[in-house]
Amino acid sequence: TKWDTKGDLDESKNLPIYQHKATLQQAVKDNSFLVVTGETGSGKTTQLPQYLHQAGFWSNGKIGITQPRRVAAITVAQRVSQEMHCSLGREVGYQVRFDDCTTQDTVVKYMTDGCLLREILADPVLSQYSVVILDEAHERSLNTDILLGLLKQTLSSPDKASKGRSVPLKVVVMSATLETDKLSVFLGGCPVFTIPGRTFPVTSKFSCAIGPKDTESSVYIKEVVKVALDVHTSEMAGDILVFLTGQSEIEKACDMLYEKAESIDYRYDVQDHKVEGLLILPLYGSMPTDQQKQIFQPPPPGIRKCVVATNIAATSLTINGIKYIVDSGFVKQLNHNSRVGMDILEVVPISKSEALQRAGRAGRTSAGKCFRIYSPAFWEKCMPEYTVPEIQRTSLTAVILTLKCLGVHDVIRFPYLDRPEERFILEALKQLYQCDAIDRRGKVTRLGELMVEFPLPPGLTRALLQAASLGCEDLLLPVAAMLSVENIFIRPGHPEKQKEADKKHRQLGVQAGSCNDFTMLLSVFEKCKASDAPSAWCKDNYIHWRALKSAFSVETQLREILLRLQKKRDFPMEKFDGNKSELFRRCLCTGYFTNVARRSVGKVFCTMDGHGSMVHIHPSSTLFDQEAQLDWVIFHDLLVTSRIYIRTVCPIRYDWVKDLLPKLHEVDVYELSSVARE
Ligand code: ADP
Ligand code: MG
């Protein structure tokens, strides 16, 4: 055969999907829309694109597969390139925001759903593709939902669909389970192909550790660690998968496991299965991909693997050999917070369907067990039946702008799989109007057409474009890049070290001259870039070198986008006479005037956006403890705990925002929406 048997392929022949290879190839040929569903691990993500490749689809264009999560896009592309015996970036490649690993040879392309949405902007009929696979549709990510609506619209109008294409586009929608009938109906009654799965029973046990009132992260971290260790010492062989909320919680839990696991005697005989050691592996979105490989490898003999993961391990990535689940019952989720009028990343209880999905991860190869650290009362009182789709709980500003740029003027009657509340659409229109991306009639402005090109939040893009028009983009580009990567600053858990880290960070801010958190980002960026030994510099200053390195690359890419736009269009230019620090902060104000707060009493500030939220400066800020000297500030985001904190803060003068603030109240959203309804 064409393939040499390195074991990989044999393995893939054992996957449930393999039996249906020919049927699936034919089904894609015969239908413009197809829904494919099957248990996690049945081989949908890694195998179907290869089947379509083998069936020759690539000769009419690329086979594109979208993933809601960037790690999944990267990891799966790596795996599939191995299975196809080619190096990553050649026949098989991936593209995620700020990281393009494809070449002209790439015919199987994994990417985030956000990337495909950007491609549609440039090429509405996706003329480069023969097949587009929307994977993980059950996750109901905002971008996948929008893609579903857009592709439905395009393919259902024949003249639109065939324009600029030689052969019609094929769309496959893949989903773990759930709601496939709904998907099929939405897509005009298209066929649903179900891959019969084999799963084994999983017994779930509640505990009484977490009740309806325990949302403190220290409580559930401690508890999952305790339960994981219990499993390790008392259960038969088989790997453990712990579900936690995010990177810092996962790192904390892993630290505790390392510490405690050392004091346990592993020479523990459980029914002939020697379990000697515990191999602890973290898994979260922003971790280095070379570290992720270990997750998939079987542990050494006699060693038990314990993966501590975010929800990414629920469906996006399948880890073989898992027999035990430890479920924290929580997830980190972006939600629109109506109290403060912004999207906020919060830790919330998972839904019951999510809990079942998590438990199911233990039953792939044999019967498994799921240990829930929460009580039946928690299940009843705190956990909703289903997870609310992202489109119904987050800000729609960026996607509404994308839709408008695609010529979808009526954003209210767009075919949504689940309709967002009208007030969310109105809110998005209002924000777009406030940052000059659309006009009073809801039409995209020239500025809006520029803004949509940047994969950044609208306010930040607005500030960046303002800086560019004043010729000072060098100040804003690094800041935008630094705000686009995760966790630049290391804040160690150990109290002494934490103090030292905070001190170092503050020094970096003070050295930057005018002291605020935005100039601090700029200063860290520039200092490290100028350093001869950047990684040592980072270590010394408690900065994540890896994060900073990606900020360098992001900055370059944002600069390229800007240059491209400046070449393509005549770019508005203004003149400004004033000092640099003022110029910098004024540019920020054009984008962040929606996030203005004024000090009311003591350390308390009040936001000016109509919500009038009472907020505090977060302790990580360089301005923390200097509140008395501040009056007006702008901020990048909010953190809601028992208090509302503002983070990445900058003092400003009232007269810089005086003319902008009325915009927050003047706009009549119904005027914008009545146009939307036309
Ligand atoms: P599905 O999309 O149906 O959930 P996948 O195609 O993701 O299934 O997974 C099929 C199989 O391939 C699983 O057994 C999984 O463990 C394996 N697999 C996927 N990615 C990797 C990888 N990077 N390394 C090793 N095995 C992998
Ligand atoms: Mg999959």
C-alpha cells in the first residue's frame, strides 16, 4: 500500500469511524450540507479530513476544518501531519490568530473558527476551499454559530454560492452528540450521519465537599487534589483526568500534587496492578505545544498519568487511557455581566450536560468512574440543564461589525441557530457607533472598514488607529500586542516571592517615567526587546518569556496589517502638538472612553458608562495604593470577585474625554436598530 505501517495507521483503522469511510466520502459528494455526529474519540476530527483528502477533494480546493479552540487546531494538525507522514505546514497545516503554519502546499488546513470568519471577509464564497468542516459545533462558540448562519445564507442562494467558484462548496458540520436534529433542520433538513460508538458505563459519585455556597477557588482546588490523590492510592490502574477552570488554578493544583505526591508511598499493590508513581501533566489553552505532546503518550510502566485540564479535554482533545475523572464542577466562561455592562471571564458552575460529557471521558476503553467533588444539592440548585451558547451570553460587537462588512445589514433577522437577545444586538450596535465604526444609520464607516481588519477588541483597535493617524503607532502597537497575549506577569503563589515580584513590576512601571499600566506594558516590551539576554531579563523581572516572545510576534503582525491598510487606502492623518505621554494617553482615550471612571471617595471609583459601578484598582496595578492622587482614569478590563476591580489603569484628564463622554448617552439605539430592520 501507499502507507507504511508505522503503527499509526493501524491504530486509526481501529477507530469507530473507519468502518464508514466509503459511506462518508460518498455522503459528502452527494450533499452540500452534512451533519456528522459521534462520541468523542470516534475519529471525526483526525480521520474525516483524511478520508476526504483520499477521495480527491483537494484537487478542487483546500479541505478546511475549524475548531473553536486554538490549541485543538494546532494539536490535531500536528497529529494528522504525522498520520499522513508529512511535515507540519506542508500538506497539513494550521492557522490560528497570530500564528499561520501553512504553505502553498497545504490542502488540509486546521484553523480556528475566527480565522475562517476572517477569510470569508476577504472571499465570501471561500473559493480556495472544496470542503469546509465546522467541527465541535456542539460547543456553540460564537464564531462557529455565525459561520453556520453565513454558510447557510450563501449556499441557499444558488447565484451567490456559485459566483467565483468552479464547483459548489461542501459543508460538513460535526458535533459530539446533542442537538443534531436541530442542526439538520437549520441546514434545510440535511442528512445526519451518526457514527455508532462503543462506550462503557461510568459510575458517578457525588461528594459533599462543595455545596451551593462554595465558589472560592482555593476550596475546589484543594478538594480536587485530595480526591485525585485518593484515587491514586486506592483505585486500580488507569489514568486520571481532573477538570479545573484555568491556567493559574491548574498550576496551583499541579504544584500541590507534586508536593503531596512525594510524601506518599507509591509501592501500593492493587490487585496485581502495581501503581508506583504519579505523572502529573497540566493541560490548558496557552501552554507550549511541545509540552502538550506528553498528554497523549502512555505513561511509563507502573506509572499512573494524571492530567489536570481545562474544558479542552471535554471534547476537543481525546486522551486515551483515562479511567477516572475528577470533576471540580466549575468552568471559566466569558459572560456578559449586565451589572457592569461588560464581558467578564468568570468561574461558574458547569451545566448538567457538561458534567455528563466530562464523566463520559472515563468510559472510552473500559468501565470508568467519575468523582464529583460537589454535592447533589449543588447539582440541583446551581447547575443549569444546558450550557448557554456563547452568542447568547457575550458581546457581539466584533461579529456584528464583521457581518455588516460582509453586507449583512439586517443583523437582527440574520439566521441565528439560537437568536441572541435583541438587547445584546442593540448594545453591540451602540458600541460600534460609539467608536465610529458605523454611522447613525447603521452603515459601516471608513474607519469601521479599517477596524474589522484587526483581530483586536474594537476599543483597542480604535485607539491604535487613532495613534496611527497621529503618527505614533509605535507607542500603541506594543501595548495592543501585550494586551493580546496571556499572562505576561508572573505572580508567584509564595507570599515572599509575590512581594518581590510585585516590587520588581512596580519598579519597571516607575522607570517608565509617567506611571501607568499601559506605559508599563510598553516599557516591559521595549526593555526586553533591547536586552542582550531577554530570557534572563524576564526571569529576573518575573515576566513570562514565552508570553513576551509571542507579544513580539503579535506586534510584528499588527504592524503588517497596519502597513497594508496604509498602502491600500489613503489613511487619514492629523497633526498633534504636545508631549509624548499626553499624546499616548489621548490616543487611549479615543478607544477607552467607554471605560472611564472617576474617584468618588477614598479608594473607590465610579464608572461613567451609565452603569455607575463602584470599582477598585486591582492590587496588580502600578497605581494601586496611589488612589488618593488620582481623579479620572481609564481602564482596560474588569475583574469581578466580591468586589469589582479595574485592571490595566491609566490616569487621564477630564478635558480629554469631555467631548467623548456625551456619546455614551446621546445615542438612541432604536435609531440604529430601525435601520437594522429595514
Ligand atoms: P473525535 O473528533 O471523534 O472526538 P479524534 O479524531 O479527535 O476523535 O480522535 C481519534 C483518536 O485519535 C483518539 O483515540 C485520540 O486519542 C487519538 N489522537 C488524537 N490526537 C492525538 C495526538 N495528538 N496524539 C495521539 N493520539 C491522538
Ligand atoms: Mg473532535
